[in-house]
Amino acid sequence: MSFVRPEARAALWRWREVLIGAGLAMLGLWWVIRAVGLLHWLGYGVLGLAAAVVVIGLQRTRFRAGAGGPGVVRIDEGQVAYFGPLTGGVVAIRDLDALTLDPTGSPPHWVLSTTDTTDLHIPLNAEGAEALFDAFATLPGLRTEHMLAQMRRLPDHPTVIWQSGQSAHSHLWLH
């Protein structure tokens, strides 16, 4: 039996990293103010760690688009697998050529493009889609704040969030 409403539990779970960072910040501040000696100086380190956890937590919270969407996302050993009601597939993160946010579908979705296979379309609110944040973070040169800003405002056309260095210049070749 749970004494916490499901909506409140879901909200706390969504903000979990930020809440952990806030707890660390309170502990660090307590040590800085009240402790003496080594614990006092460790408090400053804990405050720095707490700031990093809060920043990362805020980014992750902004990335979460909710749940209950069509399909399931699984990430295993650098491969993104999407199992949807109508489509699905597997794409290795290292093989990605482009990552696009396409808000024209219902619901909005990610488009993972490679040269070898067809594009993989993953709804933003698919079950397990929050794990894509860590997978996308491994892409070299990905601008996380740009991605989060595009997710927030949802433009009216597909927007390229990331493109690999090789495919970005491939259209400039003459032969």
C-alpha cells in the first residue's frame, strides 16, 4: 500500500536527479557551515558535485517528453532498438549519420539516419525513450542545449539536431 499518489510519485521520479542534487547541496552546505577540519573542506567538494548533478538533472528532466507513447525503446551496447506497433528497427549509435527532430508526426519523433539502413523513427514519448539522452550524449559535437531548445519549442518542420562530420561535407564533393 502506497501513501503517495501515482501522479506525485511520477513527478518525483521525473525530477529525481535534481532532487538528489538538492539533497547533496544541503549536505554540503551543512558541512561548510557547521563542520570543522576536513569535513568543512569536503563540504565545498560536495557543493561542486551537487551543482553538477543539478545541471545534468535539469537537462535530463527537460529531455523527458513523458511516457505512454507507441512502442518501446531499448539501448544495449551502443545500439538503439525501437519496437513499435507499425515499425521498428535497430541502429548502432556509432553508425549514425544524422539525428533529426521531426515534429510533423503525431506524436513528434526522432529520426535516426544511417547510410546502410532505412531511417529509424522513434516517438519522443515512447516507453524508455528517456534513455536516448545518454545515447545521444555520446555523439561527437552534439549541442545538448540546442537539442533541448528544439524539443521545447517544436518547430513546424524537421530540424537536424546533429550530423556526423563525414556526412556534413559529403554534399560538397564534385565526384
